[in-house]
Amino acid sequence: NAGLLTRQLIDPDMYWFAIPSIGKLWKGLLQGRNELLSLIKRKRHKEMFLAELEKKRLRFSPLDVRFHIRDLIGSGHLKTVQTTSGLIVRIPKD
């Protein structure tokens, strides 16, 4: 009744999971990723303190900045480095 399962057209015995209104969440996720990456890319060494980055406010995403940071670290777009001054996130060199 909630619309979470939809029948596949090719095989009537198979179903797909469908999440209503996932488009808004996906759009916010992609825009938040791009906004954070562009913010870090504008820095001189393409790195930033994690504490400083967590204080930033995102304009295009309804999700929290900490969610996006964890997402980018988990996907490999950002790396963390422990220094004496604190944790730094940086864009890895290819």
C-alpha cells in the first residue's frame, strides 16, 4: 500500500524497490557534494580543517554538512589526515 514495491515489466515474478520522492533527496545529495568539493578545490592546497569545514553552511542542500563530509570520505572523494593542529580533509591526488 505504501508503494515501496513495483513489479518489473520484463518478469512479473520480480519486483523493484521504489522510494517515493527520492529525487529531492538525490538532488540535494549531489548538490551538496558538488558544493563541498568546489569549496575545498578553491583552497590553495586543496585541503581544509575538518572543524572549519563543519562550520560551513550549504546553500543548495537540505542535508547536514557532516552527512556530506562522511559521504565524500566514504566514496573516496576526500581523504583525512591527522595533524598536530587537528584533522584535515583533502582531495586526494590522482
